[in-house]
Amino acid sequence: MNAKKHGESAVVFIRQSKSGKTSIVIAIGEEAEKLQVAIPAAGDGAAKPVDITPQTDRALEPAPEPSAAAPLPVTKFDNPLAAPKPRASAQKGLPVALESRATDKASESDEDGVEPPAAPSGPHERMAKVKTTGQHWFEIAAGAGILSRSFGYSESGANSTNLRDYSIAAMPLLEASASFYPAAGSSSPLLRGLGVVGALGFALTTESVNDGSSRFNTSSRRWHAGLDYAFTFGKAAQLNSGVSYGRQRFVFEETNAQAYQIVKEAPDVNYRFIRPHLGARYTFGPAALSMSVGYLGVLAGGKTYDRFREVQLDGIDAKASLDVNLPLGLSLVAAADYRRIFSSFEPQVGDDFVAGGALEQFITSTLSLRYALGAQASSDTKVSTPQSR
């Protein structure tokens, strides 16, 4: 539709989108003073004039009186429902031409199939990242396995004849362990890796026989408790170190008269030790591999070592385990550990027991079921939190 006044022309474009929205775009010559565009209101067949004269021109020159000339052509809509409905401007005083252009851009978005973002219906929300460590804050495990032991004195021609070596291939073993990291969910990197760990195991009583006649009931118990500190790297790797206090016993109890004669020569031990350790854990898929090594600062060795002078005791151990995640926070853990305690003595002439030293070895294999609470791997978790307006 074209309109001309004072030698200039105005062009009105009317566009209707697929969604039924109607937009009007008006182009006017730079020297135009005033132009009236008739837009039919909803439900009203009469056209209402809209003044779109530039504000600067209004201030410099008063608007001329409407002439008696024929009114501009009015666009008629065959379908009354397609007629544009009057719309309140987003800002008071916004010219219709500018509002029409904004509507035209929205219509173009509709035609392109792009839906505008929906306004939130409830309180404003934001997405926050919560950093969690790879350390569970609580774990408890229980299982069963086998324990093997070997004890032998260092060979020397000066050894006394009353020294008795000992070995057993397998003893049934029950074991339980627990760990507690109270600040695992803390934002403080210095506190969230600090935890308390402990374990307890005992071998079921097994009969041992010497020379076919001397019979003993043998049993073994071990436990440790201490502090552990876990360092998490990324989502899969973890290092940990700590120190604990522990004990390990292997006891002989005579069951007949023949055994009573030699029970004082049996390698009965009761180790007390301080154990600093260093470990690593790597998670891959639903499984995790853990390894640790420790040093045993042996404080005492029990009855066997009380028979010798100037006893020096030290030890080392190593452990490896494979965890496989199960539903409901459970995991199946297969583990094996090796403990080696070595000693040296300074006997003198006339001692009842004479030897240069001894070597003790324990090997344990267990299969356990573990229950854990807390995040398994370090990750960034998005949570929705309320945000004030």
C-alpha cells in the first residue's frame, strides 16, 4: 500500500506468520512531515488514525489540520479472526512503527521454527556446581579367606638344637574392616581427605601336629587402627598415606602331654607395631584397583623373641585389591596381602637358645562384600538452587 503527501511516499507492509500473528512495517521518506495510517481495531470496522510524525518535526512545526482529501486506503481482512489485535507497547510512548518492527522480528523467528525461551514460572533458579571427592565418607566390609604362615630361623652351625621352624598352608580366616571420613563432603581440601581406618581378622582354630605325636591347637588374630589421608586427582586417581597401630598374634595351645614338653619351643608370636603406609587407587569403569605398601616398626615380638638377646625386629607389607561395583552401594572386593617380619639376635655362649635371626611370613587372601556411603568418584554435580529476584 502506497501513500503520498508533500511529494514523498510511504509504504506499508502487512505480514502474517504461520502462527497467526500479524505485523506492520512502515517505511517513510526522510522529509515527510506527517502521515496517518489507518489500522482496524479488533472488533471495530472503523479505522483509527495513528500519528507517526517524528518527534523533532513536531517540536519545530505544528501539525497541519487534517485535510478533506480522501482517506488512505484501509486494508481489509477477509477473515475477521486474522485482524491484528491491539497490543500494549512494552514501553509507554513507543511509536507504532518501532513496535511493528519488533513484532516482525518475532514473526520471523516463528516462521523459522525457533521457539523463544519460556519464562520461568516459579522462583528464579541457577545451576551451581558442587565438588565432591572420590572418597566415600563411610565404608564397612566383611568377608572370608585363608591365611598361610611360615616361620624359620636363619641357618647356622652354631644354632641350638631346640629351635623349631613352623609352616601351615591354609587356615580359614574371617575379616572385617571399616573406614570413616567425616569431612568427605566438606569444601575444605585440608579436611575432606582425613579419615579413620581399621580392620580386624582372626583365623579359626586349626590343629597342628609335630612328629605325629605332639598336637597343638593353633589360632591367629590381627587388627590395626589409625589415621589415613586421601588425595584425589581428577575423577579416577587417588593417593593416600597414613599411620596406624596394630597387633598380630599366632598362638600354640598344647592338647596332649607330648605337646606340653615342647610348647615352649614352638614359634609363638605376638607382634605389636607402628605402620606408616602409602597407597594408590585408580578407578576404571565399574571397577577400581588399589595397592599399598607399609613399613612395620615392630615394638615387641612375643614369647619366641623373649628367648634371645639383643633382638632387632623390622617388617614390611604390601596389599592389592580389586573392587567391582554392585547395585545399592555394594561392591565385591578381592584382596591379597603379604607381610614379612625379619629379625636378628646377638646370642652369647651358654644361652639356652642360640640363633642369628629369624624370618616370618604371612600371606592372606580374602573375598569381601563392602557397603559404602558417599560419592565414588570425583565429579562436578549440577544442582538447582533458588535465587533471589
